[in-house]
Amino acid sequence: MEEKNGKERFFSVELGSKSDLKNVSLANGGHGENVLVEGTIGGLRTARFAEGVVLEVVGSRGVLRINVAENEIGRKEVESE
């Protein structure tokens, strides 16, 4: 296991409803609507845009992906759909 030296990348995802989940496995069943997922992907290996529309952050223990276009990064506000 990697030493925790302040270089690990942590993440959290908070959703307002379980219906916003595509796929998840939980060890403990809960009855609330909110969902919070927290963890670490370890030390940063790479961060890049795949095909210009998916930000992919690769760590020593996992990968975090989000579909956000390169030109959306840095905007103060993103228009809602």
C-alpha cells in the first residue's frame, strides 16, 4: 500500500437521489435518498482528456472519469440543460 504523504488524490461525489446512480454496489443498505461516495485514487499518474470530452484522472489505485469537455473547464458557470 502506498504511503499517505499528501500526494494522494481524493474524490467525493454527492448525488441528491439514488435514481441518479447508474451502477453502484453497497455493502450496507441505507434508506435515505442522498448518496455520498468518497475515496482515493492514490498518487497521480496522469490526467488527460480522452477524445476531448472525458476528463480521465489516473491514480495508482484507480481511475476517475467525468464527461466534461476541455472547453468547459475554467468557466465560472455552465448553462443548465
